[in-house]
Amino acid sequence: MRKTRILTLVVLGALLSVISCKKSGNTEVHDHNDNDTKEIALDTTQFGAFFEKHPDFKEFRGEIGELYRKHNHYIWHEKKGFIEMAEALYNRVNQLDADGLPRKIPYKKELDELFENNGRGERPDVNSELLISSTYFYYAKKVLNGLDTTKSKQTGWFLPREKTDYVAYLDTLMQDPKLFNKDSGELFSGYYNLKKGLKKYKDIEAKGGWQEIALPDGVKSIKQGDDYPAVAQLRARLFTEGYLSSDSKSTKFDDELVKSVTSYETSHFRQFDGKVGPAIVKELNIPVESRIKTITVNMERCRWITPDIDKQQEYIAVNIPSYRLRYVRDGKLFMISNVVVGKELNKTVVFSGNMSYLAFAPYWNIPKSILEKEIKPGIAKNPNYLAEHNMEWHGNMVRQKPGGQNSLGKVKFMFPNSNNIYLHDTPAKSLFNADDRAFSHGCVRVQKARDLAIAITKKDGNWTETKVDKAMNSEKESTYVLKTKIPVYITYFTAWADENGSVVFFNDVYERDNSLADLLYKS
């Protein structure tokens, strides 16, 4: 009898164990303990039906397959519903407009119903699981990755782009969902600064934007002391964008307004000449909606830059539209210089390289295109053309000898590349005074070339200013090979923001913003 009772208890225990294994469709739920997350087996045979029902997500089929080969179970659910990361993802996709992506999210209604349901994921199924996973890859593609490399190259962008494994990245986020809610780290810092600026300009738009400034008939410009309605319009415009702390509505061009316009011009790397003329008025009259579009396309360009650049201790960056060079050293901005870039017919290429040497008192080996179009016609008209320009034949090519009038100036900074583009000095110093400085044949002319040469050689080889000056003014070309190569980035940003979200805009010198906007909003 005792043995019978024991056997009965064993059988009963086994039956209770089986009963406690809850079944839901083709899944089994195994309870580990009260604190463990459930691991629920996933029926992968239902994947095909999901993608037939959700064709807009078919492009992510490869990533989905890889994800569930790695995790052959539900990943977005736990005992009480969705995991924290699922909620974070839903929150982020509902804020795509804040990321400059005012697009319609695929299957948004279905996603809303899923997250607004009272059960909130307590009864997982393959459809809801794949809907969330596909939404994650959609978000990763649009917000984190941006347009693919083929399309970015169509806009003239040839900086190398890193390929991110978003399946592996999801594992990282699952371990610490707070990373997903931070506006830092995932992308290049310039992106988050522009994101702050986007919010600022959308707030301005929501309040009605700004009114146009109209100069009085027959008046070419307004200046301090003038009294016109246009002055009040200018004041209101600068106040709206944050260049004035208050708007007195005065029609008198007073000291306060002078300081405000000076601040505006300085932020755009220009000097205020005391007059507000048609050029400034035209710029200030650009609608806020256009400024918002400019910010969003530059946020897209930021997606193409590796966030690792924020950790680099030394690099040189040239931004074509702002005509500026920035030299970062020891992780801090060390020097800024004006530059001249390629004109429309000889656009400076957007790419990167590693500066490996400096050439002092350089020869200019004249490119074949310039030889055929400019030099040979000059020789035909004037037999003394070469001598007058300090040039000589070198084989079947022409080169300009070292000297003060050499088109490369007294030093060039070389980062060998297939585009044959480099940084260099120039004897044409007056060009740096122009607001628009697209004059070169493609290379980048540096206003502070001497300062840059001194800074680089002093850090790299402990050279003195005297030694640099001697090399620059020599009659013979010499080379300084860097012990440590310096990354050089040639970029194209028509909008840039500081950490406070204050945005400055630059002329779209190569007219690339609209074509990028078309790709961005139609993709």
C-alpha cells in the first residue's frame, strides 16, 4: 500500500509538470523562476506568411533570418508583456520627425494597436514579434544608417562609410536599453547638435515663422542711424532666430541692432561692413521651412560619418560650403583657417585621406587639362609666357618653379589620393577676403598655410618657426615626412550647429541639397 501511494504521487507530480508547460499555438513557455525572462520557442515556418502580409519589410528578410538564427526564440516579450527595449523602440519610431525624417512608418496602425492593447504583448505571436523586429531594422536603416552608399555617392559624397552590424547592435541595446534613449553615441555628434537646432526651427515654424524684410524703394542698404520700417523688420527677424534678446520694435537702427547684425555675420564667418544690403536681406528672407529642409539634409550627411571621429585626437577637416579648415589636436580645436575651394567646373571632391608629408618650396606640376586649356594657348600668344610665369618644360609636361609666385605658394600638405587633391599655400592672398571662395582648380588653398606648417612640424618633429620659414623660402623643393600621419576629411555641410543647437547656414555652393532632399524624402 505504501509503494502504491508513492507511485501515485510520482505520477501526479509528472502530470502537474506537464500541465504547467503552457502552450500557445506552436510555442512553448518555460517558467524558470519568478524573476527569469521567458524563453519562448519561435516557429520560423511562419516567417514567409509574415512577409507576404508585410511586403514593405521584405528588404529586411535577410537581417530577420540572421537575428532568429542567433536567437531561436521570442526576444521582445517577457512574463508581463513587452521588454523595456520594445517600449523604447516604439517611442523612438513615433518621433522620426525629430530626426528629420517626416515619413510614414510602415504598418503604423498595426504597430499602434499592438502597443496600445491592454495586454501589451502578454500573448506573443509570430506576427507581433516580426512586426517589432522589422520596425527595429527600419529604424536602424532610416535613422542610424541613412541612405545607402550608392545614393550618397550620387550626391558627390565619397568619404568612406562604415558598415554596422545592426543584428549585433541590437544585442548591445537589449543589454542596456538606456543607450537607445540617449541622444549621443550612436551617431556623429554633429547630428545631435543639428537635431537640437531642428527642434528650435520647428518651434519657430509652429509660431508662424518670420516676416520678410523689404528695403525701402530706392534704398540699396540700411545702416546705423537710419529710421525705416525695414529696420523694425530686421530687428524682428534677428530676434526670432535668437540674435537679439528682445524686440523693441524700434524703426531706428541703433547700437543694439548693430551688435546683433555683427553677431549674425560673425557666426557665418563674415565681417559686418556696417551696411545691411540686398545680400544679407536675401539670406534672412529665406523661409523657415527651407531652413528646416537644409537642417534635415545635413542631419542625413551626419549619418554617413562614423561617430569614431569624435574620439580622434588629431585630424584636419575642411568644410567646402563654409570655406573653413579646422585643425583638431589633442581632442580640442587648435586652429581655424579660411580656405579657397574648387569652382563649379572643378569641384573639390568630398573624401578623406591621411596626410603623410609636407613639400616646402614646391614645384607645381601643371595638370594636363590646365596645360592644354591655359598654358599652351598662352605660349602660342606669347613666346615668353613660360619665363614670365617662372615655368619650364619638364619632359613633355610643364612645371612652375619654386618661388613667391608659384601657384602652390611656399608649402603643400600631401595626403596621396586618386583625386590628386591636396592642401596648399597660395600667393593670391586677396581671394581670402571674398565671402564666396570657390576659385581653385579643385585643390584647397589655405590662408594660414605657414601657421599650419609650423603647428604640424613642431608637434611631429620639434621644428622651430625659423626652420619652417627657411624651408618655405628656399629655392629648392624639400620634403618633410610625418612620423604620425594626420587624417584629413573634406566634407560638405550647408548647415552646422553648436552644442546648444544654434545653427549657421552656408551657401550650397555645388547645389547638392535639393538632390539629396529628393533622395531622402522619396526613399
